[in-house]
Amino acid sequence: MEQVIGWYLSEVPKNIIKAWKNFLAFGLDYFSIFLLFKTFFSYWHRYKSSYGRGFDLKRYFEAASFNLISRALGAFVRSIFIVVGIAVEICLVFLGLAVFTGWFLLPFLISGGFLFGVRLLVF
Amino acid sequence: MFNFDFKNTAINDSLRWSRQPVFAFANLFKKIFLGLSFISFLLFSYGFLSENFTLILNRTLFGAFLVFFSSYLSFWLIDVFFSMRLAKPKLTIEISQAALRPENFNIAEFFSIEVAKAVGKTIKFCEVKGVEANSTALFYFLLKDNPKFNFIFSRLLLDISDIKKNLEERIKSFEEKTPVKLYASNFENTVLESLWIAQGK
């Protein structure tokens, strides 16, 4: 009995937390959230226009506008993935919380469900 | 020296636990109750959505679903407890330590529950036959009770049922003689070789 209680109240919750952490770490890694923040304003697919040699105002504005759009596009797409990644992480937090609390509530849910079921069957 | 005391191991205790009806039939009951809860839920859903069943029948079906599903969860918990806790006793020493000096440690401690079952059956079978426990009998009992091997053998294009049949004939033809020792050298070598392979994994 001691083994059962130890397993139920200590070993399994530890494993759930470990798995929960793994899922969260996977989500962060899968969506590369930190990397996306670090490179938030980087060029989109490294599409970059060179300013060239010498001073040519037209070419300078062309390159500057192209690079600005490339950076803005990069930031826009990255922000979508960051938002999706964070949303997934939030879902995982709640899902983990549900599993964790569900584990402790399970004996009550089982006995409650069984008794209620019997009541519906008999009375 | 081959240090192998199967009877005094935690995994042998686990084997004894696995023979207790509550653990032996947990997996079977789990499947039965899951099936029953699924059927009762489908019937209840049909009655509830189509309104073809009477209120009392719907109530009974929902009650049956709750009872079956709670029973399923109970047996699932028992099964999980067995496979997570009882079937995997905590080891006091690392397998790498034992692989370095196998003569100083009881190698039987490192068996998984599936291997322990096969080894237990091998020892019992060979005791009854009056022969040393050997690798042929061990191989037979490992193949007999582990459906996981089917995949490996099918990938190797080997007919597992044919091999089992051959092994069965072979071990049944063992002739009784006074055993010099408990375990044949091929059995000892198989166990030691497995230990070295396992510690490399």
C-alpha cells in the first residue's frame, strides 16, 4: 500500500512534470521562438539589395526601400510564428495543468462516476 | 564465476506479483470495459440524439457507460501501476558497473519482466526435465511469449512459427541426466553477452 501511495503521489506527478517540461521545451524549439525574437528584424530569406559603390541617390533609395520591405516582411512572418508558438505554449501549459490536476482528481472521478452510474442504473 | 541467483531478485518478486489475479487480468478487463463503455456510449448517443429510446433506457445506458468507463479507468490504473512500478524495480547498482565485474553482482537483477518470465520458465522446465538450464530452452521461451519478436523475424524473412516448432521439438527431446550444474555454459554465455550488449545501449 505504501508503494502504491508513493507511486501515485510522488513518482507519477514527477513524471508528469518531466513530460510537461519536455512538451514545453519541444514547443519552444519547434517554433524557434527565442531565435525568431533574436532575428526579428533580419531580412526575409536574406533578400538584401546592395547599396553599391559610390553615391547614387536613386540606387540608395531603391536599396533602402527594398531592404526595409524585406526586413518588414521578415518581421511580419516571424511575428505570426511567434504568436502561433506562444499560443501553442499557452495551450500546453493549460493542458499540462489539466493532466496534472486530473491525475490527483482521478480516484474521486472514478469513484464518483461509478457511484453515479450505479445510481442511474438502479434507481 | 557465474553469479546468477534468479530466485532472490526484485524482478522475481515482480513476476510473483504479475501472477496475482488483480494484475494478471487487469489488461484483459481494461480492454473489455473499454469496449463496453464505447458500445454503451454509442447507444446512449444514438438514443439521446435521435430520441428513439425512452428516457429510462437512455438513463440506463448512460449509467452503464459511467460504470463501465469508471471500471476501465480503475483497471487502467492497476495496469499502469504494474507496468511502471512493479515491473520495473529500482536497481541499486548501475548495469555498467555489473558489466565490468559480473562475478560480483547478481546478473539476474537486470532482467526486464519479459526476460524474467522466459528465464523463470526455462529454469522450471529444465528442472522438470532434469537437465541444465540452457540457451535453447531460453530462446524457445523468449520467442514463445514475446510477440515483439514477430516484427524482427518478419524483417529478417525468417518463419518464426517454424523456428518455434523446431525449438519445441528440440527441447522436448532433452534427455534426463544428472545435471553437473544448474546452468549450462551456453546459457551463462548468452546471459553475459546480453549484459554487455545492454550496457552498451
